Amino acid sequence: MLDRALARVNGWALDAVAPEWVDYVVSNTMTDFNRWFNGFLWTYELKALVEQVIDEAPGVKTFVLRPNQHWRGFQPGQHVEVFLPIGGDTVRRYYSLSGLPNDRFSITVKQTEGGQASRWMHQHLRAGMPLKIGHPQGRFCHQGQAKVLFLCAGSGITPCHSMVSALLAQPEAERPDIQVMAQFRQASEVIFWETLQQWAQDGLNVTTALSGLSAEQVCLPGLAPRLDAVQLQKHCPDLLDRDIYLCGPIGFMTQMIEHLRALNVDLGRVHTERFVVAEPPSASPGAEFEIAGAEVFFQHLNTRITLTEEDQGKTLLQLGLDHGVLLESGCCQGMCGTCKLTVHEGQVSGNSLGKAVYLCTAYPASRQLVLDA
């Protein structure tokens, strides 16, 4: 009862008073008692209150969150780190953000088989509960291209939904040419079904693919069977002219990369995002590659490093940091994408997808390697 009352009071305070004034007041009245009694506002940490839980689809829930005064907003497509108190431990996970009015945002979580965090959130996370969160991060954001395809599957639709919603809110003359292709197993599992239908009614080119259908079973406009090279070309004939934002389960993304490569798509124009921990390599990465004397050029920083024997076995992230290159990093598990760069020349081993390479879990595999943001 007290927690629900405090949640209502905290929500009212943040709605009625500018965040900077809330921050000013609480920072000047910070006491151990205040921090114990109301740790949502009287804190130096970024937290969010769960305001609503929405059943999005079977096994999928959307959590509407209200951050405290330390929130500074986000860019559509970014993700947030969530700290979950599970079994006496703190479990960290990353979820894409969808913007809502009045400084709210939402995260959409699909419960996965054996998923510790998603199962706990579906079973225990309720309105009124506070969560510690991190500041938004990631570069899976629209970069101003004039023609774009958002290609996604399952919960990978979440960052795409965020970007498309923000782009549609712009004046029509300023919007890019947008197309959306989203794949799910069956109609009952489609996430953001009503939104996809509304976008199509408003004239957006939207294709919903159901991997459980055969081509003969498709009878409605805007519906497609499992996506492959044929379906991609059929529903997006100007594919080669578009930048592609790709997100979904790793198997789906790997398949899409192969289909896009077969269609002669420039993989440098394929932008990817994923939130699963990279699988450890079965053998020592790059063991057969003699690293001494190899060069790595971080083009976006105009910084070149020459590797030595002592660098053998180090990830690209560790190599850069050990040589004094200021590189961004996040989870260091090949999941959040904060350290992700694009391969322009050369080869890497380990965690990569198309031209995207996750520095924290990837290794140089050629004498010359050029990376860029």
C-alpha cells in the first residue's frame, strides 16, 4: 500500500515539477532517512517506475516506465540497461526503448525459453515497482538516409518501431522513404499488430511475413510467407537503393545477411542490432593468425595502431584500449552493441554480422584492418 502511494506521489511530482527543480530540491535535502523512505527521488541513481504492464501478444509484455529526474531522454533506436533483482543477485539486460508522451517510455519483452530475466519480468514486474536503469546507449539509430528498409523479426521490431514512429512524427516533407518488413511465426504472435495495420492504412509500405505460412496460403495484401531472397526482392524491388536496419533473433539476421549478399546488397549499408550474449568460440580465435606487425586503423578516430607479439589473443576492444585508443564499450559480452564498428577493409574473426563487428568479442584476422563508425 505504501509503495503504491509513494509511486503515485513520485509520478505527480515529476509531472508537476521540472526535473531540474526536482533534482535541485532532493539534492539539497538528501538524508539517510529520505533515501530509505523514498529511494526513487532521493537518490543519485537513474531509476524508473513501472506504470503499466500491457499484454502485447502471447508471451510478450510491454512495460511502461516513468524515469526519475536523472533521465535526459534518448534517441529512437537506442536501448537501455535494466538491473533486475533476481534471487539475491542483480541481473543486467538490455532492451530497446519506445518513446511515449510526458517523458514516459516503454520496453517490450518476449519471454524466452529458459530466459531468467524475461521470465522474472513477466511473473513479478508489476505497476508501482521501481527499477534501476542505465542511461540510453547504442548507435542503432536512423542516420539521415533518404530511403530506408526496416527489416525485423520477433521482438527485434521494438527498435524499428521506435525509429519509424519518430520519423512519422516529422513533417511529411522531411520524412525519408520508409518501408517496413516484419516477420513472425504466426498471426497471433505479431507484436505491435495494430500499429502495423495503422501504418499500412496511412500509406506506409508495410509487409508482415508469417514464417508458418507457405506462399500458397498467402491471400491478403501486405502479407508474405517466410522471408527469403525471393520475397525480399518481390516486396522491396528497390532494395539496392535503401539503407537497411536489421534486427531480430541471431538466426534470422544471419539468414537475412546471406539473402542480402546474394542480392548484391552493399553490406556496408546494413545496420544491425541484437541483444543476445555472443557464443564463445569453439577454439582460440585467430590462433593461426600471427598478429605481430598487423595494423588496425580506427578510421572514425583517425588513429592507427601496430600490433606486437604481446597483443596475441586480445579482442579488438582490448587491443584499442591497450594502445591508448578511446573506444566506447558497454556489456563486453558482444550483446549491447555499444562498441560495434563497421569493417571497411580487411577481415575479423569472432563476433561479427555482415560488416558489423562487435569489438569486445572479435579479433583481427588480416594484416590490414580498417574500422569505422
